[in-house]
Amino acid sequence: MGPSPERLIGPRQERKDDLTSAAGWRVTIRSSALKSLKRMPAKHSARIVVAIEGLPVGDVRRLTDKPNEWRLRVGEWRVVFTADFRNRLIDVLWIGPRGAAYKGR
């Protein structure tokens, strides 16, 4: 199985946590996204952590109504993030089920 979300969650949950993706991008995850990750079943969170570590590769599409936001599809779950291509920085904004992903976060 993949890495657990506890690996991402440090002693201060209000801060952003940093990862470095396999492609050399720096990935930050907002505390609200970490909270969602921690609350979901372990098998889903492990898949999502692996997918986040692989960003920007994966089932990724730009959101049409928000030009600076992208979504990563992981089964029935969605990860919404911004990408700064110049600085190779990804900021994960939100993680949740598909149905709630696009409704007024």
C-alpha cells in the first residue's frame, strides 16, 4: 500500500505541508485538504496520496470556470489544485468526492 496521510500531517495541522513530487515539483497541501484526507477511509487516502505525489502527471484537467485551477481524478475522488509552472509549485486546495467537487467550494 502507499504512504499514509499521517506522513503528510505534522504536529501543526494549520500549516501547509510540503512534498516533492516524482517530477520535481514542490507540492503544498492546505490544512483543509489534509483534514479531508485524514477523515476518509485509509484505502482511498492512500491512493490519493500516491496520485498527489505523481502530480502533475495523472488524469488532470483545467477547470473551465476557474482558469488557474486544475482537478486530478482519483476514482470517485477529486483533488483541486493550482499549478505555478514557472516555479514548479502545486498547491492542493481541496480534496473530496466527485459530486461535491464543483459545487461552490
